Amino acid sequence: MEVNHPEALAELTAAFYRYEKALMDNDVAVLNELFKAAPETVRYGVTAAEHLYGHDAIAAFRAARTPQPPRQLTRTVITTYGRDFGTAWTEFTRPGMTKIGRQTQAWVRFPGEGWRIVAAHVSLTLD
């Protein structure tokens, strides 16, 4: 298996930054598009109310959520394994926030759809 195939890595990196832009713009349509429309898709967030199972629950959460304050990515690692699976790990801060945020995403490239998030997790440091 080839790790970081150049074409796959470039495509996943573009998808990740498209997600990031949509998050900062509160573009719910793009955020919903980038999560795989399937009951198996999972998103865990900082609070128990953000532990979401299935695309429908994730979309409902996005529809009700207020726009997020800007964030600064401080370290991002994107890796592909083969041509159709990859992970994106990033740390972030927000103005006035003392904790460091962390976001993990598992992405799969689906025929006819492109890259989609199948699992995501967001957390904050405890200290």
C-alpha cells in the first residue's frame, strides 16, 4: 500500500481545506456534503450533545448550530493510505481560548462522490 500517493494526498488536502473554509463560513450545505450521507457516519464533539450517529443527526446539529468564531490551525497532518482512504489531524486555537482544540477526521473516496468524512472527533485539552 502506498502512503501519501501524490494525487490522492493533493485531493484529500484540498477536500480538508474546503471543509475548513465551509466551517469558517458556516456553509452548512458544503459541510453536509462533505460528511458521508450514511447512517454509519459518526461525529463526536466536545459535549455529549455533540455525539452524533448518522448523517441525519450530523446535518440536524449543523442546521441548529450558531456560526463558530474564527480559529487558527496550528498543526495539521494529512495522510493517505492507498488512493481511497486518509486521515486529517489538526490542532487549533480561537481568540481568547486558552485550551487547544483537536480535530480528527477519517476520509474515504467514494466512486461518483469524491472524498467524504466517515468519522470525526473534536476535543479540547483538559488543562
